[in-house]
Amino acid sequence: MGRRVTVATCALNQWALDFEGNLQRILKSIEIAKCKGATYRLGPELEICGYGCWDHYYESDTLLHSLQVLAALLESPVTQDIICDVGMPVMHRNVRYNCRVIFLNRRILLIRPKMALANEGNYRELRWFTPWSRTRQTEEYFLPRMLQSLTKQETVPFGDAVLATRDTCIGSEICEELWTPHSPHVDMGLDGVEIFTNASGSHHVLRKAHARVDLVTMATTKNGGIYLLANQKGCDGDRLYYDGCALIAMNGHILAQGSQFSLDDVEVLTATLDLEDVRSYRAEISSRNLAASKASPYPRVKVDFALSSREDLLEPLSEPLEWKYHSPAKEISLGPACWLWDFLRRSQQAGFFLPLSGGVDSAATACLVYSMCRQVCEAVNNGNQEVLADVRTIVDQLDYMPRDPRELCGRVLTTCYMASENSSRETRDRAAELARQIGSHHIGLDIDPAVKAVVGIFSLATGKRPLFAVHGGSRRENLALQNVQARIRMVVAYLFAQLSLWARGARGGLLVLGSANVDESLLGYLTKYDCSSADINPIGGISKTDLRAFVHFCLEHFQLPALEGILAAPATAELEPLADGRVSQTDEEDMGMTYADLSVYGRLRKVAKTGPYGMFCKLVSLWKDVCSPRQVADKVRWFFCKYSMNRHKMTTLTPAYHAESYSPDDNRFDLRPFLYNTSWPWQFRCIEAQVQMKMAMCETQRTGVDGRSDAAEAKLANLRKGQRRTHLGKSKEERSQTQEHSSP
């Protein structure tokens, strides 16, 4: 009959510029796809060179090595008798494109360039590539000599076209094109394309999986058809973690779901589907058929090959399934843990070093390493030989077999409680108990001698000795004494990371883990170059609210009762003297705002793209039941003053797992100045004018009943008139106050 097709899509853990490893993973995925009976194999975006090459795309080496890998794929017997769809950069007429190269039996069928480039958030594709803007048009691409000798082709089609096989029609989308307002699959579907493919390089953000699944199911619900989504997985060299989630859908239903997080480097998803189901689904959508009758045709590349076989009636079909989503807490337990694993094995270090304070943030980081150990043990128990080889290399024991996550955690995680005279017995005990329960190698030490030595150097040089505020010192003295403790902890952390294994007679060094959450980073509530300055930070893109939910998850699912006391304790830096042996300092009191409020400010600032005035306008409505306009104005002013004062700290943040849409990461995601006028004079006057206006309106409403409304109305009119005037005419007194407030 020739109507049932088996198609394959992949999630591959590619690594930027690892051409040898990337080639082997691509070949393995094709081999698995063929073993499962697939006749079409789709891989992730830019899988040959790895998605995260960034400015290496400018290098001719990257293009050359990508062509060499393509030649190796064309030459391999593994790629015979299956249509292979791979991703790589291609230079055409001296313009660099992000392309799909589709080939069959040593012949390139089509090079399809990306038409809509991702250029927001963490993506900068327009920096390296040019979008193909000639819709439904192709050109001749002259193959380089190394490919001509293999394919016996001088030129191949390059551009926006579809493949017409003997039994169906296949069209390509590339990542961002699915997210555009008018995706190519709409017009391709109207022109009779029955199988849509999408090669993605889509990184993990908490709660993002819903958006991907909804886009794919809606695409095939409205237009009918089969949709294959491939994605990168793993950490390919920087802050992003690609979470897989390969899928196959048809006519609005999911037929195959790949894992969102796993330690498998190669995952291949297949489904067997009936092409007649697509045709019958489309037959009764009259609005779709009317639009199709007017659609402009795509260039068709004829392929003398069928995805289906002649006798396929008895071939079992894939059944629809319900997509299983992870809760945000479980996403945190899996995603950053997988990211840590990739960093550990690819950096060739022997483990991690974590300053463990007894608070929620460092406890969450410790739990992520423990979760990583659980996943490693599970992967080995499931027969993953690559993970077994990697873990044996890390622990430097060729016959090691990881069975118990706690035992493995003791080998790869060293935790350290760095006490000072301001540390409480409670935090020390909580840190030690958590370390015992997860099995980490734990060290307790006292940094007071180092703190006193550094402060003593200052006193010797200046003749002055700074004091804490509770002992009569100024704010500057108080802050400096807090910071010196935090910075000494960073120095001690790196010393122990380099030498603690040496002291234990083991080889290698340790990666230092940071544990500053996204809310603290946003406000700058951290000491520059303290123990938040680490090699990597797995929680740096996660909000305090989500972290607490994650720790609750670990308490319940990992059986770690020590977390109960950590969750119940107030968040504190413990950098100021204790009061009667108890903590006298709390984070929220120091910040002057709650962590819940910080999350709101962060989303409004980054996601809603509001400045001080826009944020005030949003919050007046959002918080109308709990705050007066004056209170909202004061909160917004305080946040922006603190945020802008500390913005310079964002330039030195530890590279962090990107998990939250309002991350303040200065590297690529949140590009803003780090030197501000912290008094925001124009913006704050606009806010003040609105506050006065709302107060006058309230006064008008209150006095309207007792005969004094005329005066109130006059005041309101004057305020409205004042709002229309320019704010440039500040008085000399106002200017001097602004300068004084802004002085360092």
C-alpha cells in the first residue's frame, strides 16, 4: 500500500567545536534510527559543530571542519538508505547561513537555510548568520571539491524548498521559525506538505516545555500533518542547558515524547504513522482547503525514494499519549544537576567544592550535586556505559561501580563550613547534618585568624581599627568588616579546592560552586568577589521562591530531614555580631524588601521591560489592595536605587545555569549599563507627580460631600497642568540634593 511511515527525531548532547565527538553521536543516532525501521532521521540545530560556537562561527576553521564532518557522514555506510537531515553552518556567495543539509545515499538533496533567526534573550544569531529572505526560491550552490568527489554533484539546490518523495512531501523549519507569527509550516501545509521537521537548539527555562508542546500541537491541529521536533541536550560549553524534549506529533496529538533531562548523550525517538490519517484529517477542514486552493507553490525537489514500504498494512501504528510535564521543583532537581555533570566530566576535574553555610541557597546547591549523583547511579544501573566510563575517570578508579548516591557524593563533593565569630551554632549544626545525610566529605574550619590578620594589616597601616555598628562603628566600617569575612571565604574556598584532594592523597582538583540565587544577584545583595565568586553557579538563575520549593521537593523525595530545619530558619548572611548567641541580621531586613517582592521587580524590569515609572504604574494596580500609591512609590524608588548602585556586580557574576526569564546575567542575556545616576531624578519626579495626582483625586472624592470640593478640584487641575510641563526646570537646590545623593 505504501502509506505507513516510520520517522525518527533525536536529542543529542553535542559539544561546541567537538567535531570528533559530535560526528560519532550523529552516526550513532542514525544507526539507532535505522535499527528502529526509520527512513527519515532529523537531528538538532547546528549539530555538526555544536550550537554554542558563538564567535567561532566567524572562523573559516569552523566552516571547514563542518564540511569535513559532512563528508564523513556522506561516506559512511551507516547513512545509506535513510534520508538524513543534519545541521551545520554553510557559506554561500560569501554569506554565512545556519542550514539544514538533507542527503540520501551520498547525494545532497537540499540545503535549506534558516529564514527567521533567534536574536533575543540569550540568542545572537544575527551576529553570526544572515536569514534567507527569498521565500519559495532556490539557487544553485556549488559544492566544494571535497564533496563533489563524494556526491558526483557539482551543484545542489540551496534555499526555501520542500522534498517530494514517491509517497509524501517533507518541509523543514528551523527552531525560531516555529515561534514566529507566520511560521513556514502554515504555507507549507497549505501546499500539501505532510511531514514538517523542526531542528532546534532550544535551552531550558523553568516552565518552558508547555510552550513548545503547545506550539507543535496547535500547528498540527489547525493544518493537520506530522511534526518532528529535534533538540540539542546537555551543556555545550556555557551557561545554557538544552533539555531535549524531542517529540513527534500528528493532527494535534503527541505520538512520541523524549526525555526532558537525562544523562544519555544520544536519544532517538521514532513513531510509525499513517499518511492517510493526515489526508483524511485535512479533508473535512473546508477553510483550510479553501486557503490551500489559493496557496503559492513551493519549489519541489524530487526524491526517488519512498518513506513507506509497499506491504505495510500489518505494521503497528504509534498511539497518542498525554505529555508528562515536570513540576518546576522537579525541573530544578534534574536540569541543573545534568548541567553540573556535563561541566564535571568535560572539565576533567575530580569533583566539586562547596562552601556550605547552613542556609537554603547553599543547601539547594548541595542537593543538586546529590541529585546529580542519583542520576549517575540510575544511568549506570540502566546500562549507560558512557556514564560509567566518565565516573570512573572522575574518581580515578577503573573498576569503580557507583551504586549508592551517598557514597558517590562522598567522592565528588567536598563541603566546608567556614565559621567566624559571627556564626551561630545552629547554622554550623545544620550544615554538618546535611553533609552527613547526602554523604559529602565535610570540613569545618574557623576563618577568624585570617579575618583578624587582614584587619590587623589595615590597622597597622592606618592606625585605625574599624568597628561593627553594634560596637559604635559607622556604616562604612560595618560594611567593610562584613565584606572582609565574605572575601576571605572565597580565598579559602579556592585554596581547599586546589589542595584538599592532595591532602587526602587523591589526584585532581575541584570546581568551586557558587550559591547566590537570581534575586540576590538582581539586587546586588552579595559581596563582590566573596564565596559567590566561584567557577560555576547552578542556582544563579533560580529565584528564592523556586529554590525553597526545590528544597521542599528534596526533603520529601530524597529523604533529607536536615532540610526541615534549614527551611524553617530565617535567611541570614551571619556577617554581623550575634546577639546573645543568636542571629541579629536577616537578609530581608538588610535588603529592605522581601524575596517575593524581588521576584516581582525582576519580572517587571526584564520580562515586562519597565523602567521606574512603568514599574510604579504596573504595581499601583497590582498591589492596590495591600499598598497605597505612596507605599508603592517608596518601594519602587528603593529597589531602583539599590539595583543601580550594585549593577556593577553583575559584570563579575559567576557563570550560572540559566533557568529564569529575569536573570540579571550581564554576559549576554541582560545587556545594560553598570554605571547609573542612582537618584533617577527625572523618573522619580514622574512617579511623585502620579502619587500627588492620586492623593488629590482621593481628597476630591472624600471632600465632595461636605462642600469643599472646589479647592480640591483646583488642586487636582494644577497638578495635571504641572504634569504637562517639562521637568527640565529643576531648582538649584534640587540639583545639589541630587548630586549629594549620587556621590560615592
